[in-house]
Amino acid sequence: MLAELRSRGTLAAVAQALHMTAHDVSMQLTALQKELGLQLNQRHGRTLTLTPASRMVARQPSVTMDALETSARTHYSLLDTSRCN
């Protein structure tokens, strides 16, 4: 997701590339930020840029990023499920 954000610059473009909604991308990005305890982006109008910390995280092996993103998706999936009950 961070690689897509770096190259595309907007949540809508990232969502389209990943076949998700912009809301879902935003929620996953928020979960990833909370999990890592880092601010991963900076907003400039509608455009988002990666922070130095997120550029460093994005350079990690894709296995690490996949694991973090999967964790973030699971986290928000569980939150959505608990809200429905």
C-alpha cells in the first residue's frame, strides 16, 4: 500500500489500483500507523506524501510489509465485526 501511495499520491488512486474503497485504504493506513507508532503520510490538499519514516518502512522486504498490511486489515475487520454485534 505504501508503494502505491508513493507512486499514486491519493487515496482514491491507491484504492482504484488495489481494488478497494478509499475509506478502506484510509482505515488500513490508519491501522498501520497505530501499529507502528509512526506517522506514515503528510497531507497536501488531496495529495498524500510519505514521511521519511514511511519511506524507510517501505524499503523493508515486501514480506514485512505484507505482514503489516495483513495485520492492519485483520485489525479493522475485527473492529467492523464487533461494531455489527
